[in-house]
Amino acid sequence: MIEIKDLHAQVEGREILKGLNLTIQPGEVHAIMGPNGAGKSTLSAVLAGREGYEVTSGSVTFEGQDLLEMDIEDRACAGLMLAFQYPVEIPGVKNVYLLKAALNAQRKARGEPEIEAPAFMKLVREKLEFMQMDNTFLHRAVNEGFSGGEKKRNEILQMLLLEPKLALLDEIDSGLDIDALKIVAQGVNSLRAAERSILMITHYQRLLDYIVPDYIHVLADGKIVKSGDKSLALELEKRGYDWLLEANA
Ligand code: ADP
Ligand code: MG
Ligand code: MG
């Protein structure tokens, strides 16, 4: 699905990613953990193609294509989708409008006709219900005045609708109470499929009790310094990150 090789990236002239390697196969769920400031959000921003993040060397191949050559829209249409750590509010744009526009842009890129209004409403209501959101969320401006938990649920709602090939989740658990966390996890778990990959970034082990990854990686100082299976999360919970930082210093 995606192969990241020796990736180096800068933000405002400062090197943040310092030779990152990661390969994810279709159907796999990977988690990236690591201390604050390690470069986790920078990695997701680089993969999503956000402005201001400059790749200085290395490569990223997404389904055989050079991801770094693609612009943001191309990446989205190719099936890479990012749920943000801090979802943006878009005043004046109704949530339902954004969802429909995003779905139709994807269909257009695939040469499919626009979805008809009744079919769209049926689909979106089904997904809303799954995320335990009521219909009023469709008619409010995107994320405006949403609580932290509602914003995160709205991000997953978009994913359920757009069905990305690679879903990147940046700290989808931050700021969630346990009930919201369970709903978000249920949404993410429903995305698991043989042809889809999920990369979730988290600071806490707690999320991994609900979404159990196939692999866990520790990102520290711009590199993956340790990889393992889900038992690594328990070890990190007990020992923290310092022992890994010292070993790699
Ligand atoms: P993490 O998500 O692991 O906590 P980040 O990727 O957000 O870490 O940040 C890594 C480093 O890059 C931090 O030192 C942060 O201050 C810096 N950084 C990230 N984004 C920006 C930005 N837009 N401008 C300046 N510095 C940034
Ligand atoms: Mg952080
Ligand atoms: Mg972050």
C-alpha cells in the first residue's frame, strides 16, 4: 500500500523527519507512538501533502505511484485520507455540502456520475447513525462549535463515506472521553478490510485497547526507533520512551 524510504523533511528550515522508513501492506493496521515533538504530526502532514512541509530526501510510494509528486487533491482521489489531530472549522459551509462535494469529487476522478440526492441522503444517514450523530450535524457548519469528541466523530464519518484506501488518523483519541473513544474506535474498526490500510498515530496506549494494531512503531527524533507487535504498547506503558531514546542517542 505505502512504502516510505529514508524520508527527510523540514518545517521552516528545521529538519524534523530524519530518515524514516515504514512499509504498510494492504489490510494492515499500524500504530505510531512516540513522545511529544517527535515528528508524528509532521509525518502525517507530509503524507497528506500539506503546505509548508518540505521533503528534502527519500521517497514515498503509494500503490506504486510516487506520492510526493502528487498534489493534495490527487492524493485524496487516489484514496489517501487524513483525519486531523485538530480538525478545522469551516464557517459558512454546511457539513452535508462538504460531504457531498467530497464524495462527488472522488466519483468524478473515477469517471463515475454524481451521486443522486436521495441515494446520498440514505448513505449519509446510515453513516451518521453508525457514529451516533443526529441529523442536525448535517446542517451545521463544518466542525463549527462541535465539541472535541464531535469533531473526531465527524472526521470518521467522512472516512466511512469516502472509504479511503489508506486512512491516516492523527491522535484521533486526544481529548475524547471514554464513550466518545468507543464510538470513534467502532467507526475505525468498521473500516478494517483486506484492501484497506490504517495508520494511526497516538500518544496513549488506551486507544490501542479498542483498535488493536498489527504493528506498533515508536517514532522518536524523526525516526522509527523500534517496531513490534501490540505487546510493545504495554512495554511502553510500563517503561515510557526514555529507554528507547537513550539506546538511540
Ligand atoms: P508530534 O506530533 O510528534 O508531537 P510534531 O510533528 O507536531 O510532533 O512536531 C515535531 C517538531 O516540529 C516540533 O518541534 C514542532 O515544534 C515542529 N513543528 C511542527 N510543525 C511546525 C510548524 N508548522 N512550524 C514550526 N515548527 C513546527
Ligand atoms: Mg503532539
Ligand atoms: Mg502531533
